[in-house]
Amino acid sequence: MKKILFPTDFSEAATNAFVHALEFAKIVKAELILLHTFEIPVYDSQFFPENYASIYSSIELAKFEMFKDEIPKLRAIAAERKLDDIVIKHRLMDGDLIYNLKNAVEEDEIDFVIMGTTGSSDWTKFFTGSNTNSVISEVNVPVLCVPTDAKFKKIKTIAFTTRYREKDKSVLKKVLKIAKKTEAKVKSLYVKTSSSDVPDATIREWEVEFAGENVEFLVLPSDDVKETILDFILYKDIDILTTITHKRSFFESIFDSGFSKKITKEVSIPVLIMHEK
């Protein structure tokens, strides 16, 4: 059985993403591992010589009680959606979120990470900030990022952005496996700029190789890659955007603050980040 790691702070954004995590777990036949982390403040023991340990213990106890109180609420959401058969496990860890997340991915042999974001500023920070550099660059599993306003709906169409590199094929095959489980169509998008070096023959080769799959290959000529992707999402009724972590600079240019703001405000769809091999 596959495993999905779901980091949560029990916020509105996280609760919304939890619904996506449940539904995704159903699709890929996975169990959910909830991860909640907290950082204990650093105190100078010379000022608290007698109750130093009790301060830490009280903080840990408070976090545990909060964690214990929130879990039934999430299980109620699962029951309401008739997904209470999904196995849900828990991890409560103190320390840095990214550090603990990376450790959990390795220790629990995680297949996917699903997490929520709370608007354009957090979205941008997630994709281009130091936290994202840790998650996206160092966690070698797919990451599904869910904006607060992205309410779950049946996945019918998945967009897949590609540059027709040979290594993109293995990622497309993984996306197609997910699509088959939910009977979704994959629309592969290549934005062909004036400096494009992808020959037409390569595109035709892909079309032949994937002829038996439920995928449509679209090539849109434009030098404005970001706006073309946004228009594609808007007018093709895309439910999930899938992209590959190419060079970090390319990734940052796609998800800069202006573009991410448009995605969260105008379309609000989850983005599945896949890693190139």
C-alpha cells in the first residue's frame, strides 16, 4: 500500500487540503500519515534552573492535547465523505517542519506529500522560498500543493507541462497511471517559444509512443510561457496542473509572485510537482 504524508497545522488551508489528501488516498490506494510539528522555544536554563524541564514538558503536553483534540475532527471529515476506511496514522514531532518532513518521508517510505497553502504569498514562498527549496529539491517524492480555495472535485482533466525531454516520459507515465485510476484525461502542454529547440519529429515520436493512452498532446506557440499556461488552465477546464522540477531558475520563473497570485485567485487548482530522474 502506498503512503501519503500530510503535514498539517490544523488551519483552514490544511483542513481543505485534508479532503484532497483523503480523495487522493482513495484514488492511489494509500494510507495517510498526518504530521504535526511544533518548535519548543529555547530558554536559557540559568534563568530557569528549577523548572527548566517542566517548562518543556508543559509545552509538549499542551501540543499533545491539541493534537489529540484535532484528530477526531479530521476523522469526522473522513466519515462524512464516506472515506473512513482510509487508514490514518499520526506523527507528532518537535523541531523544524522541513527537517521533520524530510525525515518522515525517508523513515516511512512516503510516496506522496500533500499540503495546503493559504493564498498567493504563501504559495510563492512555498514554490520559491527556502522551505520549498528543501521540500521540492530534497524530498524526492511528488508533492501536491493545494490552495485554500481549491475545493475538491472529481479529477477529470490533468494538465502535464513538458519540454519533450526523454526524461519527461517516465514522469508522464506516472501521471497516466494516476489518471487511469480516476478515468481522467491528460492534456500535455508544450509552450513553443521562438527559441524552441524541440523538433517536430520529436513531438510526433511522443504521439506515436503514447497513441494507446488517454493523452492529448498540445503545442501552443508563444513567448509568454506563464500567461499561456494560465490561459490553458482556464479554458481547458483543468483540475490539476502537473509540472516537473526542471532547473530551479525555470521553476521560479513559472511560479513568481504575479503568476502564482493569478493561479490562486483566478483558477485555484492543485499543482502536482513531479521530480525529474
